Amino acid sequence: MGRPIGGRDNVDQLVRKFPIRFPNRGPYVLDGELLENSRLEVSAGPRLTVMAPG
């Protein structure tokens, strides 16, 4: 944890959102559903507070 990825062509940054582009229609899984698209954007949602019993 906390170590850089390193290596050529890798990006190691914190971002709020990023695009993913597939050469054709690429597969991805969202909430257990297999979907296909040529482009999608991944973004952070709202901050959640998780409480555990105990």
C-alpha cells in the first residue's frame, strides 16, 4: 500500500474522474451486469461513512 505503480505508460495520480476508451466496443462489469461500450467515464461518488458494530 502507498507504493507507486511505476513502469512505462502507467499513470499514478489521484483524480476525480477519468475516461476509458476501447478500440471497439469493450466489455466491462457494473453492478454484476456485463455491458459493452466504446467509451465510459469513471468518477468518484459521494463520500460514505461506514459504521461497524462493536
